[in-house]
Amino acid sequence: MPGKKRSVVGVLIFSIITLGIYYLYWIYVTSKETQRYLEKNTTSPGLELLLCIITCGLYWFYWIFKYSKIAVECQQKAGLPTEDNAVINLILSIIGLGIISSMILQSSLNKVWEFESSKNSPVISTTNTSENNK
């Protein structure tokens, strides 16, 4: 089952409006959805979030790099061309633009979720059935 497609700009806006609370939620659900999609149980999403909080954000640098690599695995599983943004996401985070790296990660995942959803949606035939009956 694919994850939920989220607005890339929404990640930014909701994170600002909620003073970072949405961002914590986003970290948790991103961890959960990607692990479920890949059928991998690495570090639990709750522990990932807790480590981001108790290390005052230091673990988050590792998290964004790790999940950028996991997004590549998701793209491979879906059969999509891969975009490995792990290094650029880490650099953006180090220079204080972590929210941009999160938006890049969400964009990568959105492509996977959209592709998987389109595979599972029913196909509607556009042929005229009256012509087929002749």
C-alpha cells in the first residue's frame, strides 16, 4: 500500500504555522509509510522521532540522509527512475535549509505514491460498446 501524497509546499506551511509540530508528525508518518511500503522494519518510527527530539535535532541529519536513500529504494521498487538526493539533502540541512530537503524528500515520495496509486486505480474503457456488439 502506498503512502499518502502530501503537498510539498504544505510541509513548509504547516510546519511554520504549527511551530514545528507538523514537522514532527511528518517525520513520524514518512518513516512509517516508507517502512510499510518497503516491508522493512528498521528503527521504529516512534523511536526515530524520539531520537530527533532528544538529540536536539542532531539525529535528524542522519534521518534525512537515511530516508533520502530509502526514497531511492521506494523508487526502485515502483520501477521508477531513481533520484538520489541524499547528499544534497544533507548539505541543505547542514547549512540550515532542512525544510527544503524535507520538501525534496516529500516530492520524491509523492512520485512513488502517485505511481503506485495509478497502478491500483481501475481502468475505464473508452471504446463504444455498441460498436463491439455488431
